[in-house]
Amino acid sequence: MSSNSFGQLFTVTTFGESHGPAIGCVVDGCPPGIALAVEDFEHDLARRATGKTRHTSARREADAVEILSGVYEGVTTGTPIALLIRNTDARSKDYGNIARQFRPGHADYAYWQKYGIRDPRGGGRSSARETTMRVAAAVIAKKWLHDRFGVRVHGYLSQLGEIVPVQFDSAAIDWDVVESNPFFWPDAAQVPELETYMDALRKSGDSVGARVTAVADGVPPGWGEPIYGKLDGDLAAAMMSINAVKGVDIGAGFASIAQKGSEHRDLMTPQGFASNHAGGVLGGISTGQQIVVSTAFKPTSSLRLPAHGLDTDGHTVEVITTGRHDPCVGIRATPICEAMLALVLMDQALRHRAQCGDVGTVTPRIPGRIDG
Amino acid sequence: MSSNSFGQLFTVTTFGESHGPAIGCVVDGCPPGIALAVEDFEHDLARRATGKTRHTSARREADAVEILSGVYEGVTTGTPIALLIRNTDARSKDYGNIARQFRPGHADYAYWQKYGIRDPRGGGRSSARETTMRVAAAVIAKKWLHDRFGVRVHGYLSQLGEIVPVQFDSAAIDWDVVESNPFFWPDAAQVPELETYMDALRKSGDSVGARVTAVADGVPPGWGEPIYGKLDGDLAAAMMSINAVKGVDIGAGFASIAQKGSEHRDLMTPQGFASNHAGGVLGGISTGQQIVVSTAFKPTSSLRLPAHGLDTDGHTVEVITTGRHDPCVGIRATPICEAMLALVLMDQALRHRAQCGDVGTVTPRIPGRIDG
Amino acid sequence: MSSNSFGQLFTVTTFGESHGPAIGCVVDGCPPGIALAVEDFEHDLARRATGKTRHTSARREADAVEILSGVYEGVTTGTPIALLIRNTDARSKDYGNIARQFRPGHADYAYWQKYGIRDPRGGGRSSARETTMRVAAAVIAKKWLHDRFGVRVHGYLSQLGEIVPVQFDSAAIDWDVVESNPFFWPDAAQVPELETYMDALRKSGDSVGARVTAVADGVPPGWGEPIYGKLDGDLAAAMMSINAVKGVDIGAGFASIAQKGSEHRDLMTPQGFASNHAGGVLGGISTGQQIVVSTAFKPTSSLRLPAHGLDTDGHTVEVITTGRHDPCVGIRATPICEAMLALVLMDQALRHRAQCGDVGTVTPRIPGRIDG
Amino acid sequence: MSSNSFGQLFTVTTFGESHGPAIGCVVDGCPPGIALAVEDFEHDLARRATGKTRHTSARREADAVEILSGVYEGVTTGTPIALLIRNTDARSKDYGNIARQFRPGHADYAYWQKYGIRDPRGGGRSSARETTMRVAAAVIAKKWLHDRFGVRVHGYLSQLGEIVPVQFDSAAIDWDVVESNPFFWPDAAQVPELETYMDALRKSGDSVGARVTAVADGVPPGWGEPIYGKLDGDLAAAMMSINAVKGVDIGAGFASIAQKGSEHRDLMTPQGFASNHAGGVLGGISTGQQIVVSTAFKPTSSLRLPAHGLDTDGHTVEVITTGRHDPCVGIRATPICEAMLALVLMDQALRHRAQCGDVGTVTPRIPGRIDG
């Protein structure tokens, strides 16, 4: 598996640098027969896009997807689907002064140490622009998961700095609320507070971290493979592969450290599980409950506030970032987390089908299947 | 990649059920020329072993490793190394009554839904006994990493329930203290408190979660692959693949959500990084700093306290676990977290060497390399 | 994918040296619910076994398979199936004198150059003994392919030195004839000739090559993936991975070089294809016709006749092989070629099911499906 | 590994249909620091191109490669290299009449059975146009192999129908002769005969098969992995993945069936191997000798001569191909076979380096290394 490919059977290979000619991806292993048009990508790409509100970076990309292959007369054919987006708003001059500098908190130094060379324009390959193609690829996964199984994938911001939602029931979120504010926040009453907080933050020149929670409803029990192909293991790798992520947890997650076993374990009744501390996964396999995965985003290191970095000669330099950057990268990471969740589910669905057969073609597992 | 294999180039494939004839693994891709004998496995297997103190499960396994292949006259030959451990202390009768029950918080129900069949003896494949082979395989990785690069891998318990270490500098842990108490706890003064806490917990029949932190010193900068093969992405998958894990974070991890960027980003000086909120990884690639990864373990669901589960007919049953189980599975997970960290580093070292060449055979990256 | 693993979804990882403690394999990705017992392996292992007749090596191994995991109450559970065979008839003294010699035509020199170390006992890992585990793993594949799809896999010797079958219709072989003579020869009338030929060859101390043809009937159309996962591409890799193989072809194979297109292309009628020069594969995908793959085995280089080799100091040595060896290794390679064909089909069946769904769950492709 | 990707560490993923908007590839795992410009691709793409002489198809494509990523200031950076070629000469109308027909000898029927849908324009994904990107990707591999190890890869036509080279020493081919005639033929004196033969063939409306031999000089000993990652196993899969290939052999190949062991085994002397029946590979590992791999191409099935096919309703149709097609596809397959050989060597070089270290960084294997 190459390091720019994700998924074993529904395989997404991405390419492109932030300020190169284009970014793109190849989606291999896609089932045939899925209706697909360029319009399908618009909604999620817009949700992720820069320049949406004053709270995110001012870079504006059309993000017009071209389908280069794998679709014939509007339907996927089973051959690789190549998607291409030209970079139209690249401003290399913003970054020219840091070509020989290693910025603190950035991948510059690590890339240099690894390869002995790096593309400094806009962060090159390490830019979050790469995640555009994940969102695009996941559009296909979401369609198939929904059409075939009724799976619905959503995401929301579950923490911004030290602010957490007040009114909040994770299993009963009003997704219209989430989608109607620029923070993907589940509690409408708090939005003004967030606006004020972000305005002050932007004015200060500083940044802050965030927590994004992605959920999937309707996932059948049985997806995920034991041991090294666990559903939660794949989710952990998927989320950690997103830029600026420093942590991932499932269900009760880190909070389960302080829980007692008698509290944590989700009791089972003929009507279903009585709670969902597990986050929908036991032993690496889905249980039929809602899949819940949360991701911790660090505050971006691209600040107007000066900081000590190094240059390629090993001397101290003062680094100030004047380019366009988000004061909280976690906000528009919400669609990216959704995308990675969808890609993992799609891949695991195909892997499950390979070993165990299509749902509906095997004998029902138990008479009283719950939550399925 | 099969779901029971871990690693792309240093590949560990494990097999075996808790109460089957044996457990084992095949280690493929191992460099030739490493001295290896059965005695090498004893130390780490003993650290992980059950039955060590009254605070862990009473099951006692000799855990005697047999080397079946890949070693000739005490040296690895480059061919696959098969390791085998016979199960000698399996007591199937302990588990017979739950063959047709799904225990809350266990993988039973998920396995049944996936496969339509499961081996109920001791949890079968979902038992933590499988992790024995990870620890064994990692012994080889630790040897090579240390002999060739001077890498040292350690782990400690960084939280037990709500108890956290008092005296504690993560970069300057006294590993003799950690190894000299049954909790892998870094602060000797707190050990009596932990003993008291665990005795009360065991008496109550309940269990609690824990946090384990694994660190690696001496990792050269440049290991890890961008995007989907990130060092931290691999670590997240590795840790999440361990039984009972619900979360993983790197460096400041979830705490970075509430941090400001001006606080989080680690400044660079000619003498090295000024802090390590990154946990040794930027852009998915090692920076030469200490690698720091923490893992959240849920409280075990195997309790003497009764709880509602289901049977295979979909009826409610009251489940009581009378077998041998740890009140805090996180404690002896410490060597397992170390093992997964070592396996990830070994694999990434080989992957880096493949693409970029051996350390020492390429032109130095920068004149004033720091921390390397 | 590690180099000792075969198959992407039905993955067989083998281990072990010819004269080490044991050989074995781990079969991962196996569908649950297949009845499996140690007796199932006996027939094919006996067909492959050494010591069967005077025309093959005199080494006698019990080849008793132990199932270490993945089977519960006689049925596969979906978890990895580990199979183990202890080496009981290893005679290391036969090979002691060549520990520091490179024998012409053997892998000794290549292993030494690659690894700087090798296990010289009986050829170590490069011995054909490794293929025992392929035959064992393929027993499981054959069962599933037959039970689920009615696929039948057979093999026969289609050339021995310069001798080819006289009476011979590849699509209508009498498999009872093939199985009733020690050469897997399809024409009973020629068996005495082969006996005389082999007796003379053995007396001369020389060896000869052979051609083995493996066929599969009942393979549904649609298995195999375009481009780099072609059914015939996988077959080529599979057959070439067998010891002593120097060539692989499909259907008309090398004979198609001298064919005209008007002769080669198989016409299609509503009743089916009119011929099978394609060998059952077009564009890398099965057509529903008989799959036909032939493999060229070189003559073994282990001869009583002396030859010039080198020692590890680079000096010329005269090499004479006095151990037990077959004058024609191709003969008992027949079950091995069958095994590799079955393993490829099994893997491709699962891969097809992953992307395109179970046969029977999709709309029939064309009204008048042919040959399927 | 997705089915449109080739190579484990130097991974080439191709996409695109014959008459879609574009074809392209993503090359992942490429070492950093290789000088690369669009001009580098011109020579080999021209050698492969259609429309070169009257003996190949009349389709004319500019085949102008655009580098979309992975190269900065003319040097590879270690990130994925995406290459794109727009299709400019697609004439869909040539193929419109066969959209609902299955042509004999083509992949049409197999694709339909597999996917239930296919892109009929110019053969869609099953067109040999896909191989353009293999040739492009291999340009990078050839550069690195040559610059770092002095490896040289060549190919020639070793059989055309029943015509074989007269004057011919495979180890001493004059590559200027091969490159100076449109047949890649090694014996200049035969070229007029070939011209006459091909003119007659084209006039007849029929086609013929061919044999292409690709060789690599300068390959160090030790490349290739035992068992399922054998150098010759990878070569077999690589060649069989090319359109119209029905067979692959190594060194003496199928001719070794009729050889005696005393003839086949290549004797070793302090000055090197005395012959090369092995084709440079023993036990799946390179020996330092010339790598020799031959590939059998079937005659194309696209003929002006009518033949019976089927339509999607299962009825017989008479198929006549009036589009542009080569009467012998094997001729311009020569650069494709070279490309696949180069890609396999590149991948194995990286795999060897991963496990065993860079050449030059390990202790020399034997004092008197031969042929290395």
C-alpha cells in the first residue's frame, strides 16, 4: 500500500501540492452502477471550502471537479475514477520568504529531514488542501452507503478551545442547526458566543484547537475486522491522517479511563443496547449502534505572532506568517472527518462482503437481531 | 493486507484463540543478521504475563516461545520467523455457560453478527491473549532499533481511574521506578495509594480504566510517510488495535484543543526544540524528538457484578463473569503499548530506508541538524 | 504484502525451512462456516508427497497437519487458520558438506548475496518442501469453490522432456486415468513408455523438465480484475512462484505467437464459445469457459553428475548431490499447480464479491448468458 | 493493493479509458532527488506511439505528458508524481456500432459479465492505450536504475508469427540495429522479409502473434524476494498484465522442459557463470547475470475479417472491425515490456533496500563476488 493511498478495497490515492498545477485523486475498487456527476461534489466541497466566512482562510478556490475516468453515461463502471481540480488561486509570492526557513509547528523541517528537498509553496504536499480530494472521494462512498444500506454520516464541532456545547444530546442532534451556522455547532444558542470568541481570537493573531465529532447512523452490525483491521483501528488511522490532528477517540473515549466497568459496559435488551459508551464498536466490529468518533485538532501554528524557527543553515530566524490561514482549522475539518468516516465504512463494507457475503444473502445471525 | 497482519514491510501475522491449542505469529521482512534466541522473549513476556501480582488476572501461562523458522545458528536469516506458544492453562469449563450468551461490553455479539459463528472459549480470538504475540514480535523490533539506531522504547501508566502521577516529568522518567512496581507507575510515592485503590476495587467486583503512555527516545528525524502512512497515523491504528482501547493521542493530544497556537507550537533553536507538544511528530514525520503516544483503556466488562446481556435467541440473560480477569486491564497493557510502538517504528524505519536510503548514505540534510 | 504471503483477501502466509523444526501456514480471510478437519488434507498431501513411487524422491514425511486455530467444533470461524506440520524425516547430514558451497542451478548463491547468510540444511527456505503448505491451504479453497460454485480444479502432466500425450483432448480428460498412474499422465497407453524413460533417466544420474497443465471447470464469468489484478496475471505470478518454474502460459499460450487472429479468436454463439484458445480469460476476466494454465518446470539441478560450483571464498568446487532428489520435479508438481490455481480463484472470487456483490444478488448481466 | 496499481513500494496507479477525457497515472514511493522534466518522457512514448509506421495503427496521439505534482524545480520531491495525457484523437464514432455487441476475442463480454456495464468507446479501460502510462512511469524507474546502479533495460522482437531471428546472440545484441527498424528486430538483414510479410498480412485483413524479449544488464545480485515476491514471479505478473499477452518465460523458459539438468544448470566459475539458462534469476533472486524475460502476444482479434459475436440480447451478430488496429500488436509492445521490466526492478530494488540495506552499506557477501 503506497503512503498516498487510503483503503484496501475502496482505495483512494491522492496527489498534488497546495500551489502546484492541480490536486486530484484516483478512486479504485468502486462498485459499478452508481450514478455520479460533477454536481454531486459541489455540496460537500463547498462545506469544506476556504473563504466561506470571515472565520476561515480567505483563499478562494473554485474547486471545480473534473471526472477524468471511470464514469460512462453518468454511471460508475467499476474502473478507476480519477478526479481533478486545478489550482487557480495559488499565490506563491505569499510563501517565497519562507523557502529556506523551518516554521515552528509545521512539517517543513520534518519533510526536509526525510527527503532533503521540499516544495515550500503553500506548504506543498503537507497543506490541508490535499483533504479536498478526500471530501470528493467520500461523496461517492456516502452515496453508495446511503443508497444501499441507508447509512447517514454527519459531523459537528464538539469543542472550540474551552467552549463545549451546553444543550446537547449526541444521539439526537438537529443537523439543520449544525448546517445553518458557520461553526457546525449543535447548539444554536451558543453561536453568538462563538462569533465573539473567534473575532477576538483573529484580532489577537493567535489560534485555538477544536474537537470534531463524526457519527454514522444505520451501520449494520458486523462491519470491521478483528485484530489489525478493526473498524475503530481504521477510524483512528483515518482521523489521525488529517492535518493538525493530535488525538482520536471512540464513544466514551478518554472519558472511559475514569469510568467503572459497571458504568461503561452497555447493557443489552431485546429492544437494543441501553447506552452507547462503546461508540458503536465492540471488538473492532460494528454493533448496529451509532458509530461515534471524535478528533482533536491542534491550534494552527501559522500565526501573525512571531516565533523562533530555523533556517536551512541551522540559524535562528523569526517567523511571521502573513498568508491566509484559519484561526481554528478544526472548524472546516468537520466535513473532512465525515469524509474519512465514510471512506472507512465504505472500505469495511466491501471487506465484510468479501469474506462473509452480501447482507441478505446469508442466514440471519440471531432470531432477535437488535439495533440492526 | 490481511486483517490479522500488522506492518507493511516488517509484517507480523498473528493467529490463535485464547483456549485453542496454541497462539503464534509469523514475522516477515525481518532484516537478516539479528542474533535471536528464545531467552530474548522472556523478559517482555513476563512483564506482560498474567498472574504476576494480585492486581492482575490469576491465569498462569508458561508462555514458552518456540522459534519454528527463520533463525539459523542463532541469527535471523531474512526468511519468515514463526513463533509458537502452546496454551497450557486453558480452562474451558470457566466459559462453558456463556457459549450461547452475549456479554455486555464484549465482542461476542459483534463476532456473532459478523461471522454467524464464534469460538466462545475464553473469548476466542477476541481475547487479549493474542497480544502476547505482539509483545514477542516486538522483541525483535526493539533489538534491531536499539542496535542500529540506539532507539529505546518505554511505557508507563499515566492514569489509573482518576489518579494521575503527582511528581512527573515525562521527558525525565526514572524507568527503574516504573519497572519496580506492579503498576508501571512513574512516581514511587504513590504506589501504596494505588495498592489500596486496587484492593478496594477488586473487592467491589468492579473495574476501572487506565491511560498508558509509550515513548521512544533516539528516533531519527525523517521516519514516517506523509498523508496516509503518517507515523502518528500508524501509531493510532496500532494502539487502537489493542483490546479495550477507546482513544489514542500524540504529544499534547486532546489537551491541545484548549491550547493557543502560540503556546502549542514548539519553538526551534539551534540547540533543539524548546518544547514537545508535538510528541515528536510533525506532518506525520518524526522530528528527532521523543515520540510520545498515549492510549485510553476502558474498564473491562468482565465483572462479578451481574448485568443484562442477551442470549442467541434474543432473550435477556443475567451475565456474571466468574473467570479470571483483571480489574484494570490497562496495567499490563503497558508492555503491549510499547510493543506496538516498536513495531510501528521498525516498519517505518524500513519504509524510510526503502524510499530514501540508509541513514548515513545520503547527504546530511542541513548543516546544523538538531535533536537528531 | 509480505513476500511470504499469497493472495489479497484469501491470504496464505507460509513459513519454515526444509530441515527446521516445522513448516506451516496461516490462512487469513477465510469465509466462516466451512467444515474442516485434519482428514481433509490427507488426500492432496499424499498426492504431492515424496516417496510415493520410485520416480520421485525417497524422502518420507508423515505430513500430519495440525490445525492450531480458526476452527471451532469442526467449522471455520472466520479467524486465521494456522496449520502446522512437524519435520520428522530431516537428515541434515546429507547436506552438511555443501554448507559453504554454491551449487550450480540452485538458490544458494542468490540467497547468500541477498542476505549474507543462509540456512543450508536441505535448501532451507528455498526447498520445495514449502509448497506442502500451499497444497494444504488450497484444500480449503477447493472445498469452498466446489461447495459454493461447483468449481472443479484438476491438473495433469502435459509434457515430460520431449514426450507429449498422444491421445488427448484437453477439454475431455479422464481424470481417473490421470490419478491412476504415478505421472498424472492423461493417456494410459503411454505410461509404460514413461516408466522406461524415467528408469533410464534415473540410472543416468540426470534429470529432465516437464510441463504441467492445471484446469478449472465451472468458474463463473466475471472473476478477475482488469489491469494489474488480472486473473491470468495472478495465475502467472502464482505458478512462477513454484520452485523450478521457468514459464507460464494461458490457453494457446506461446503457440498463439504463430497463430493468425482469425484462427485464435474464439467465436461466440448463443450456445457458447466455439473454441477456447483464450484459456477461459479475456481482458484478465474469466469468461465462463474452462481456465487452462500451463507451467514449465526446469530439470532439477541436484544431480549425481558432478558440476562446477563455487565456495564462499570464490574458489571452484566440484559439486555432487547425493541426497534424495526427483529426476523430474515437474511430476509431483501437479498438485502444487492445482493448489495455486485454486488459491488464485478463491482470492479472485472474494475480490469480485467485494466490488460487485455475490453472484445471485445482482441483476443477470445478459438474457442469454453463455457458458456460465 | 488496488487492481489498477502496480508495485509495492514504487507504486504506479493508472486510470483512464481509451476515448475518455484523459489517461494518467500516479507514481508513489519515488525516491527524492531525481531530475525529471516532461522532455524525459518523449523518447519512450514515441517508441511506443501509434501511427509511427504503416505497420502499426494509424491513430495519432500527441501523447504530451503534463506533470501535475511531485516535482519541484525539476527534481522529484518524494511525494506522488501525477502524470496526465489528454486524449486528443479519440474518434468515438468508429466504435458506436459495437456498443451492444460482444466482439470475439475481446474483453467486452468479460467486462459486461463482471460489471453489468462497460464503456464501449475504443475498448474503454481494456484498450492498450492504458499502457502509455506504464511506459511513462517506467521512464522514471529507468533513470534511477541507471543513475544509481548502471542498470540498462532493452527489448526486442524475438519472434513474429513463425519468423525468428537468424543471426542472433541474445547476450550481444546490437541495440542500434534494434532501434533503427520499425520492428525492434535484432537482425538487420531480415527487415525486408518482415516488411514483405507484414504488408501481405495487412492486405489479408488478418493478424499474427509475436514474441518480445526484454533484458536488463547490470542488475546487482540479491534483488527479488523468495517465495511469493520472487523477481521472476513479479515479472510474470507484470508481463501478463499487458494486453494480449498469453505467456511469459524466463531464460530458457519453456525450452527447459526438454533440457537435461546437466545441460540446463549454469556452471559457476570464479570468472562468472558459464551460461545463462536461468535468465539471471535463481530461487526468485537475481544472480548478477542478465535478466531475460520473454512474452508471448496473441494476434489481435480486431480484424476486417468478419466473425461471429453476440449482442447483449444473446443473439449472434457478425462483427467486422473497421477502426484503426495493428496487425501485430506485439511489435509496439516492445517498449511496454521494457517498461514493465524496469518497474519490477525498481520496486524490487526498493524492497531489497528496505530489508537488507543499501548496496555498499553492508559487508560484502563473499570475497570473490562473481558477475556482480
